[in-house]
Amino acid sequence: MIGPSFFHATVAVTAPIKGKATSLDIAHLAGVSQPTVSRALRGSPMVNEETRRRIQAIAAQLNYKVDKNASNLRRQHSGTIALLFFEDPTPDDSQINPFFLSMLGSITRACAMQSYDLLISFQQLSTNWQADYEDSNKADGLILLGYGDYLEAQSRLEQLVQQGTHFVRWGAVLPGQPGISIGCDNFQGGHDITTHLIGQGRCDIAFLGHASNHYPEFFERYRGYAQALQQAGSPAQPSLQVDAVTSEQSGYEAVQELLRRKVRFNAIFAASDLIAIGAMKALHEQGRRVPEDVAVAGFDDIPLAAFVNPGLSTVQQDTKLAGQILVQSLLQLIDGEPVESRTIPVKLTLRGSTGAS
């Protein structure tokens, strides 16, 4: 019995095509819409494997080649996605959070698979970055990584929505946010790593990181931490929370603040790995051993986390999957398809800094 895939492929051979084949010809022979043909030929995961193979077979039989420039002109697309990094405090001159750098490879590969070019741009938070791409045709859409104080950036995100800019951002996924957000389950990660610390016999656990709506990712991690403590019968203590941004220096200074407060703590959950690494340095200088005296955990699982001594226990965010979803969601927006914000699961990576074997 001849299967559907073979039937459609042979139709492409036998059906006469006058002149140069078009994507409409392929759509007709494959029994699908022209947009489905376009998505299939650029490898979009939105097209199922059987349909993609059928379309590719017909295209090959017709010797059909995608004219990228003509396609872009028809759609008034540039064939380019812009990736905007935002400044972060770093000890070097990059001013880019290393967590975002780890996501760059996945975003680049995902763009290449969809035949899109990637324009990488560094933005200072003080500039009017939200207007730079308006009516400029520099890119078909934007991926935003980082934004500093969320409440300060919110009006700019709302402006992007109002002017019809296609964009997705990496960040906390919360109700009422402007645009599409892709982020990890910050609350669950904070809950799980705190539960691990409690299971290691730690009862006085400090949280280093902002705990307010200005930094919603950190706030969600704090909320998970607080719930885990509450469930263990030991409510979170305000004196054990110290504001910190994502940098080693901030983590170092946060531990010094804990020591100035003269509060008792035998564990630290830092809202990022960089904060945790800075905290470990401060503890070492004070003669406090990790994990014997103070267990330390972070969040992100940046490459450096595995190479500090002892290795840093942390919450791993799947940067490979994150990059793929960011690109896929943006292309769906560009194609006028419905897209929803999405939360990605996290998992614990346990190492020596919390006494894990």
C-alpha cells in the first residue's frame, strides 16, 4: 500500500508545472497552506515531521529554491532578529551577565535553523533603547535579555507593545506584564534549594538578593525560599535578607552586612551564582568554612559554578531550551500567530558548597 507521503511526492513529479515552481505550487500538491510550506522549508518546529518531509520532497522534485531576498520583500521582513543585551555590573569591561552569555549559543543556533540572521546589540539602560528599532526595519523583532529595575523598564516595554514591535523577553512570568515573557520557574527553584538546605540540617538561612517587585525574578526566588521555611516551621526573618544585585562584589558586600548585623546564620541562599561566589569569598576571608560553618547555594548554574572550590550547589536554568523557545516564540509573533508567555522547569545541581556528595 502506498502511504500518503509517497503519494504526494509522486504527484510533484507527474503534475505539470508551467514555468518556475512557486511555494503555492508546493502547497497545492502537498494539500497544505502556503504559510505551512514556508514554515516547513525553514525548518520550523511548528510543522509536524511527516508534513515537513512531504513538503521537502515535493520541493526537491520541483527543484524549488527559497529566494530569501524576494521572500523578505514580499513580507516586508528583513530576515533579521535583534538580540539586545542590557548593561549589568561586572568586574570586567563586558557589562554582560555571564548567564546571558551562556544563552547566546542556543539563540544563535535557533536563528540559523530558521534561516534568520542575528543582530547582537549592547544597550545602556540610560538610553532610549525602545525607540531605536521603531520604523527602522533593522530587524523583524527583538529578544531582550536583562532590563535592570523592572518597574523602571516597564513603561518602555509598554511602549514597544503600543507601537506594535514584535518582542519577547527573558524574565519572570507574571500576570499583567506587557508583551511576551519566557522565564524559568523561579518560585519552585527557590523553594527546592531552600528545602535542600533545610534537609542538610540548616535552620538559619540567609537570602542575598532583592525581595521586591523591582526585581521580580529575585522576588519569586525569595517567595519560594520563604514558603519552604514556613513549611519547615521556621518563618523567614527580615534580618536575614540583604539586598544584592547580580555581581560578585554585591554578594561579598551582602555577607559583610550580615556580619555587621550580628545575626546568626549557618546557610546562604543567593539569588544568583555570582552573588553566591562573592559571598563565599567574604566568608573565606572571615575564616568561615564552606560548607562546614556556612552552606552556600546559588541560582543559574553558570559554568563557573562547577569550578569554584568547593563546587557551588545551585538551581539550573535550561539555557539551551530557553534560547530555542525565545526564538520560536518571536517568529510566531512575526508570523501573526498567537503566543503565550511560558515558564520553563528548573532542577537542582548539588555540589560541595552545601555538603552534597
